[in-house]
Amino acid sequence: MTNWLHEQRLNAAIAVVRQCCAGTVLDLGCGDGDFLTRLAVEPQIQRIVGVDLCEASLGRLRQRLARLDRLHAQVDLIQGSLTEGAHALIGFDCAVLIETIEHIEPGRLSTLERAVFAEMQPATVVITTPNAEFNPLLGVPPRRYRHPDHRFEWDRERFRRWTHGVAARNGYSAACSDIAGSHPSLGGASQMAVFQTTPVSGQEPPKGLSTMASSA
């Protein structure tokens, strides 16, 4: 079962996929498939590819998919690194990384950036990550992370700077928003960035997003 915070992340990502009218989606760091199994029953989705390093997680995901009554999409699962084999993942409408980047060593984020934004080049990219400012409200002790596998957790300003840099370097526009609450000074428990290559004419960013156009 997912907790209230994770449900908010999943709902926010699904809303972006619907809004950008994606028919093909990459779930990068799909894990046990909390997002992928929701996406697989969306009527507009034709194909999903889930990628994860953990074969055990992918095994559990296969079992979950087998239990679904209705499966609209073709689903393929790949065991491997998010930064390798990017050439096989070109041409998708959208890529989603839910609470994934914080599991990567900061020094390797440039490799992930190159793989996703320069090689895969999906039209829309959705990234969520914890908001470190909110940690005290979740009972996280000072100088600790929410999960022992996290390599970093950023505050909103640091995440926005990284988002803006990625967008500018790769020809995307980008916008950030809070997820799971909006404390007047601490923001939400998580935060989301939505990157787009070519904004649809007349289409507003998802509600609550603050747009940051790239300089490209």
C-alpha cells in the first residue's frame, strides 16, 4: 500500500501525463510499479517502458501487471541503469522519474541529465524529489535523510536552480511546483519539475507550477 504522500506524487505525475496527452511513456526507476500500474489502465496510453536496476522489484511488478483486469497499454520492462542504453529509449512522449534522482550520487546527475535530456529527448519530463525544508514536519532528525539510500535531499531553491540549468542546457522549458501540502514557509513534502521541449500553443502549465523558460 502507498501512503498519503506517495499518493499525492503519483496523482501529480498522472495529471501531467494526461495534460500533455502523452501516448508513450518511460517510467525511469519504476520499482514495484506504483506509478506504472496506474498508468497502464489510462485509456490514452499505448506503450509504457519501465526501467529499474532491481530485478526483484521488476518481478513484483510483473505479478502486479498480471493481476490487472484491463490493460490498455503495451508494457515492456527493462532491468538496467537509467544512464545506459538510452539510444533504445528514444522517441517517447514523456519520461517520468518519481523520487528517483535523490538515489543517485550528485556527481552522476550530469550523466543522468545527458541520458534523459540529450539522448532520450522525450517531449515532456516529470521529476519529483523530496523537499528537504519539509523534513522537520515529517519528524526527520536534523542532518538526516528520509531514506537511508538517499544520496541527497534538496530544498526548493536548490531544486529550482538545478531544474533551470538542465532546461537551459538542453533546450527545454521548465516549471516547478509543490506536492503534498503547501506550508506557507516550508512548501510541500515533495516537489515536482515538469520539462517540455515545445509547449503546446495556448496550453497553461499544470496548476500551481511556476514557469522558468530556458535560455536556449
